[in-house]
Amino acid sequence: MTDPNVIIWLHNLNALTGGLFLLVLFGLVSVRQVGGCVRLFIALSLLLAASAFLLSAIYHTWHLSVVGVVDIATKVIAIPLLLRRVLPDEVYTRREVAQVLNIPTALLTALLLAIVAYLLSKPLMAVGDGIAIGVNLPIGLSGLLIGGLTAAVRREAVPLFLGLLAMENSAFFAGIGVAPEMPLIAEVSIAFDVLILVFVVGVLTRAVHEHIGTTEVGTLTALKEEPER
Amino acid sequence: MFHRVFFNVIQVVTTMLFAPLVSGVVSRLKEIVQSKRGPSIFQPYRDIWKQFHKDEVIPEQSSWIFRFTPYLVFVTPIFVTLLIPVLTDYPLFFAFMGDMLGGGFVLSLGGFFAALAAVDTGNPYGPVGASRTRMVGFLAEPVFMVVFFTVSFTAGSTIPYIVQQHWVTPLANFFEPSHVLLMLAFLMLILAEGGRIPVDNPAGHFELAMIDESKSLEYSGCSFALVKWGGHMKMFVLLCIFLNVLVTPWGLAHEQAFGAVLLAIPFLLFKILCFVVVLVVIESSLSKLRLFRIAEFLGAAFVTSVAAMISRLFAS
């Protein structure tokens, strides 16, 4: 058994990872550029991997380190590359992304959602007995809600989709805290599912872009007679 | 007893002496980053000295507020210096006269009178700058409050001397998420309150874009020197609170000996120098925000501080 002091250190570092995870989620709601959104998503995935490594050291399970490695391989390397290759450059060079809500309002809403998530997870914490559940469950839950908010307020295809991916990341963030002995096959299959999802959405976005000349999917609700070039 | 009063005086003298130096180092480093030579780091002292020897011009329409404000702007940072740990890690004679909230009030009193004086002159640019400063101020206020309440909730006290002990005993406390998030929020607060670059350009001389500088446009001579010196000291005090209470509470004098207190001065200056390098990197790599984007910047600071609070409140 490891020294309890080391466990406390690891636990504190995991809590720090959780805090930064929450911060990056707030950034994902409020950053204006598409490139910035992608970078924040990479940071989010790196933090998820860091938390997985720390938890694998705390619980002594090699499963979680594999989860971390798979996470880095797919979400830090493959998905950003795929998004780069599939999407036109115009998406990345545009300065500002349209939003339904203005940014301070969106941020404050995200904050409210985080508080709600903390309140909701209070009774849920009795389910597990791990020491990491107090950090990972509420932050993962708030990530689910904030990712949903991101998907709701963004009018641009890529940030909208990154909000959905952030939801998936947060679900894993909560999952590795609640069930560290999760079968490996679940994580691996979901990781590849997500990869394929990115590919499909990327191709779809490209088709939308070629057809109507923009990726602002928020404007698709209005009817058009003739595609503007 | 006598010792503690004496050390308190040393703290005040340190603040008064070294505050212009910090501003000089910041501007010199910024020039070096831009491949220029820049003014000497002692330039702020020379400016203050020169201004003290000049005659003063006072607008005809102005009232007593205009003449009274420079003294207030000069004195309020000194008052705060009495309350916070600048050189020692044990409470000094005046430490229990007021807590961090009191210090915040005293500092904002100076800012309030500076804004009044800017309106008092009748110069059109003064009120513009004053109203902008107030806008930044009231957006920064909730951040300050949440940071303050989280810190005092965590440490169980509102006296800065007691708060600083909490984060480093044991050292693992330093990496608490609430602590790191609080540091980030307070850093953004310093950038906003000190008129640094993402919020305001301290080197800008274009009246329409000024925020902080335009309040002292009408001052000249002795009053201008006092306002400038007070501004340097306010920045120094904010840095002391940030570094000595929140970030790096090491290197402060632990014994009640004269030598130990004097030895703390180079440590403090070294810490400030490290922070100044970070500040210069921030200032050189970001551009100034548009006026209405400041709300977003401080909104982000607010969200950071509330995230720190909830991760502390709900920690199991």
C-alpha cells in the first residue's frame, strides 16, 4: 500500500485537475474563435487524461491509464487533426462566432448550471465510496450541463459539435470517478465511436459549407429560395 | 510593542521607496521586449522629483475636492500597507485595525475621490475616464467580494496575516483547486484594477481611449507627483496582497529581529520581479480589449472566482 501522504497529494492534484476542467468548460462557452474552441477542447481532453492517470495511481488499476492513453490518442491527436483536414480553412480564419446569447449571459448561465450540478450530485455521492467521487462526479455533471448549453447557444457547426464532445468528455470524467473498474472495452469502443462521429459530422459540415457557403448552422432555420454564393 | 510599531514603519517606508522602482522595471522590460532600449528603471523617481519642483496650475472652476484628492490618493495605499503583510509573517501593531475588506474600502476611497476630482475639473476627458474607471470598478467589485469571502471562509479569518498561513501548511493545500482558481481570478482583478493591458493601456496617450490616465490629466506640479506616486504605491500594495497572501507566502521575516525584517526586503523585491516578468509577458502578448469587452473579461474573472467558491463549499 502506498504512503497515505502520497494519496493525499494525488487526490489534491486530481481536485486541481477537476478545477481546471471546470474552468476550461467555461472557456468553451465563451471563446469567440473556432480555433480557440478546438484548443480548449484539446486542453479538456488532456485534463481528462491527467485525471485518469492520477486515479489509476490512487486506485492501483491499470485500466484507467489505458483509458488515459486512448483518450490522448483519439481526442488530443486524432479528432483535432480530423477537424483540421475535413473542414475548410475559412471556418478557422473567421474572427467571431455567432452566439444566441451574448457572452456574459452565457457565462452566468453556465455558472448557474455548475451550481445546480453541485447541488444535484450531493445526494448522488452516497452511491460510490471512492475518495475521488467528490471531485469527479459534480464536475463531470456540470460538464454535461455546460456542454449541452454550449451546443444550445452556438450557431456555428464546429463549436456546437465541440459542445457535444465536451459532454462526452465530462461523462467520462464523472465515470472514471464513480466506477474506476469500468470494463476497458466500453471506453475503447466509445472512443472509436466518437472518432467516427467526428468524421461524419465533419463531412456533413463540409457539405453544408459547399451548399450554402457558410457553416453557421443557426441560420439554416430560415427558408431560402436560392443558395447565395 | 515598540518593535511592532517600528517594523510597521519600515513596511511603509519600503512601499514608498520601492513602488516607483516596480513601475520603472515594468516599463523598461516592456520596451526591451519590443526591441527598444527604453528609459532607465529609475525614471519614475526622476519624474516625481521633477514634478515636485514645478509650479502648479489649478482650474478656476474646481473646488476643494480637486485640491484635496492628491493627498488622499497618496495616503490611502500607505494606510493599507499598515494592514497587510509586506515584510513580516506575524501581525504587526496596526494589523488588527482593519481586515482585508477594510483595506479594500480604503483603497477604493482613493479611487472614488480620484473619479470625483476628474469630474470636478470641467475637462471633458476627465469625466469620460472617471466613468470608465467606475465601470471597470463596479464590474470588478463582485469578483473582489467572492475572492474575499472564499479566502476568509477557507482560512477562517479575514486578517491577511492569518490567511497566508493556511495555503502552505501543509504544502499540499497549495494545490487545492479553490486556491489555484482564486489566484487566477485575483490576477485578472489586478490587471483590471491596475489598468494593465487587456483592460487599459498604461502607456497610451490618446485621450479618447484612456481609462485610468485621464483622471490625472489636469494635475500638475506637486499634486501630479503625489497622484503618480500614489498610483505606483497602489500597484505595489496590490502586488503585495497577491504575492504575500495568496501566491507565495515564503521569504517573509519570521523572527522579531531588525535584520530579519531587512532581509525580507530583497526577497519581496525578487518575488515582485518574478511577477513583473509574468505581467510583461501578459501585456506584450495580448492586445487591449474594446471597452465593452471588458465586461466579458471581468465576467470570466467572476466565473473563475465563483468556481473557486463552489469547489471549496461543496468539497467533501
